[in-house]
Amino acid sequence: MFKFTKRAFIAGVASLPLMANAAWADGLISIIINDPANPYWFTEGEVAKATAEELGYEANVAAHKGDTNAESTLIDTAITNKAAAIILDPANADGSIGAVRKAVDAGIPVFLVNAEINEPGLAIAQLVSNNAQGAAMGAIQWIDYVNTSPRYLETDAANYVEFFGNPSDNNAATRSNGYETVISQYPEMTKLAEEVANWDRTQGYTKMQSLIQANDDIDAVIAGNDEMALGAIAALKEAGRLDGVVVGGFDGSPDAVDAVKAGELAYTVLQPVAVFSEAAVRQADYYIKNGSPMVEDEKQLFDCILITADNASNYTAPFVLSK
């Protein structure tokens, strides 16, 4: 089982037996993620790197931080380094197409993780969370918590706000649409605002501060990821307004699970990033050795899992829930 804190990861690598030089004969796998400051993307990169090294490759992790120009430069570096494959979490559904095409034209197979691009047939595989399934599951749980909260029981209605992720990432719209499909069936739910907070905790905090100042009656918050939800919680706590407010997240990050255990976050939807990051590298290894995809379908969906106070104790490592 992988351990994904930086200290534990480094210790784990240091404890591995030394490999003979021949172990690196299969070459380099370049792993390009978004921003390792976010524990989700950090885990994505470290799992992919550990898997590549386990399979005998040299591996490096770099980050574009959502910048398509930086992403393009990192792709150029992978091409110059003659990478055997690239594992990429694309910066932009449309803006990353050119970078992927550049790698493919150079003869390097690309395997996308976490986010999609809007052009099929370039990447060998696109491995992503089943965001529609996860969003619907989360929204159903959120409705259940809201409808049984003291605030709702007093008025038979609730006012809520939604935090939306980066609009250039298809996951943001998919999750928001999943929320809307469920919540729209409950006319007693009134959306006061929808704020773009770009997956970021600080933006979630500042946007929530403004919403608190403008609204006296926020009963619930539903967020497109955990970082935005945790930022909203921090603002609500600071304002003395968290009590009774139902907040829902999405990702399954360690901080979010701690917040669930503390009773501050109602739930989080776990994205199986540790699973599909490993799968992407194993599929890359298969392609390198066989010249054909390991899985026939380019787009591969991995179902999400709900984490609540009832099963949070089964969280055994970052983004890993044991049964």
C-alpha cells in the first residue's frame, strides 16, 4: 500500500533495494501534474512515479499549475528527453490539445489522468473519476443532510451556495450539472449564489466571506472540491456561522476526511486518484512493450466513493478507503 505524505514517500523510496542499471532499460516516463500544493495532485504524481519506478522506469514529476504555456514547455522537455511515455493531467480541456498532439507527433504515447481534453483519438487513454456518478451521489447525501438539519426542519426550506471549480476543466461543469440534476428536484432549495473558486481553498475562503456579508440566511454549501469546501468552512467558523450549516465536498483529501471526523464537513466524495494514477502507468508500460492499448476504450471512468462519519475511520492512506 502506498503512503503518500512527502516524508513517508521519501522514506519508502530510500528503503527500496538498489536496482541494477538494467532495471532502467525501459527508459523515462514523464509525469506532468497540475499543482503539488494540492494533496490530490501531489498524490497523483507520487503514485504514478512510484508505479513507474516499480516497473523499472526512470520517472520524474513536473507541474504546470494550470498554465498551458508551462504545460507546453514541459511537453517539449519530455520530447527532448526522449520519454517513453507521458502521464499528463491536462491544464485545459481545449488548451491542452496542442501539447498532447505535439507529443503524439513526436512518437510519444500520452496517457491522461484526472481531466479530459476535448479531442478523442490523440491520447492512448483518458483515465478519470466518474464525476457524474460522484456528483449525483454527493448531492443525494447532501440533500439528505440538509433536509434533516434543524434549520430546514424549522422552515421546510433551505438557502444554499455552490462553489464551482476551474471553468477550463470539464470536471467543474460535470460536477455542477450533477448537483443541479439532483437539487432541482427539491423546489424548497434556493440557490443564493454560485461562485467560481478555481479548486482553491483561499478563493473558497474569500468568496465565502463575501457571501456571508451579503446573506444572513445561508443554510448549506455544496462545493466542487474539498479545497473550496474547506475554505468556506474556515470563513464560516471565523464568522461564527458554521453551526448548523451543511457543507459538502468532493475529492476525499486527508484534510477533508479530518473535517468529516470533526463534524465540520458533512461528507466528501472520494476520487480514486491512487487507483487510476497507478492504472495509467501500468497501461503505459503495456503500450511501450506491446505497441497496442492495454484497455480498448480510450475514456475510462473510475467510480467515486462516499465518505461520511460512518466510514471515515476506514481511510487508511491519502485517497484510499479500505473496505
